[in-house]
Amino acid sequence: MAHKHLHSTLTLFFFPFLLATAIFCTGCEMSKETESDQASHDTGIEYLTSEKTAALNLPFSEAVRVGNMLYLSGQIGTLPGTTQLAAGGIQAETRQTLENIKTVLEANGSSMDRVVKATVMLADISEWPALNEVYIEYFPNNKPARSAFAGSGLAFNARCEIEVIATVGDSP
């Protein structure tokens, strides 16, 4: 009798663990799929990268669309199709960064006036005022919600990186 009780107790104790393990392992199998395999499923998620960016073989998508939202990867002031930064310091890099954002947005059915959130990363926070002089040219009317911070270094020694979230499609 004690043996049956122990068996029932162990079963009750370990069943949730075994169930969780089975679910986790199923998730592990799914995570082994490639990005293109995931995109081909009817998930409502689209992974978007231009041919120019794909040719650079960088480990990210330029943008991901989920419903009517477009999430852009951080952009830096590289010249299109290269990893070379625009010459001229923070303002030139900021202008090129925002042009790169504009290009990705427009290629994916959105625009600068549909940006709802921006995150700005700076190599040096003292360059914040100079960045803002250029930034406001690209957002003259409605200003997206925005966060900003300085880091100890950005990709390719960039002075700034900006990522945005925008609406896309027929919905405002």
C-alpha cells in the first residue's frame, strides 16, 4: 500500500515536470528552423531585408513586420550597401542614419511620418544637441516617443544608432 502511495505521489510531483519538458523540447525543435522557414509559416510575422543589406551578410533583418507594425533594426550612418560610415562627424552620420531609416521604411510601405517610437544611442552624450539639430529636420511635425542613451561603443565605431517602430499598411 505504501508503495502505491509513493508511486502516486511521485507521479503527481513529476507529471508537471515531464509535461513542461515535453513542451520545452517541442519548442527547441521549432527554434532550430531557419528564419526563412519561420517566415514561410502563417505566423503573421515577416522578416524583411533588402538585397543590398543581405549582400553584407549581417546577422539581422532590416525590419520585421507584425500586423500593422514595422520594427526596424538599429540603423547607423553607413553609406547604402556598405559598412563605410558617412564622413563628417555626428551630424553627417545622423543625417545618413535617418536617410537609411527613411529608405527601409519606404521600401516596406511606411514613412517617417508614421514613426511612433525612436530609440537613439550615442557614442558620446555630449553630441546630443548636434544630433537633435538634424533629427528635427526629419520629424518637423509629430514627434515620435523617444528614448536616448550613451554607450561605450557602437558598431563600426559609429557616433549614433537609431532604431524606430512605425505603422504600416492601411491602418493609421
